[in-house]
Amino acid sequence: MAAGRPIVASDREVLQEVLVHGENAILFEKGNVHDLRKKLTLIAGDHEKATALQTAVRKDAQKYTWKNRAQDILSFLNKNK
């Protein structure tokens, strides 16, 4: 995410906590090499879509800096005192 490159990733639940298909990444069906190839071909051939994904993922990456994660944890702990 921090590299700001278009992401093509498996549709695993754990990744879907951060990655949203079509918004900040392209997700393919896990274990499906044909779907992976299709999605890679899609992103390689659509410069506009790739640029939009790059912009979105760069913005979203800011939510996951160490500073922001620490603030989220502290906020959580303070709420549960």
C-alpha cells in the first residue's frame, strides 16, 4: 500500500479488512490462477483504472502508519477503562 502501486490480491477475508475490490485493489478468487491472470490483464490494460487504484491505495495507506495505529490502540484502551 505504501508504495502506491495498484494491488492485485487474493480475496482472503483477512485482506478484505483493508482492501476493497474495485476501490483500492483488484481481488481475485483465491486459488484460481485463471482469475488472477484475468485480473492482472485487466489492470495492465486499463491505465485509468490503475491510476485510480494507485491514488486510492496511497490515501488509504495513511490510515495504517505506525503513528495512526498507536493512536487507534490508545483510543481503544481509553474507551475500555
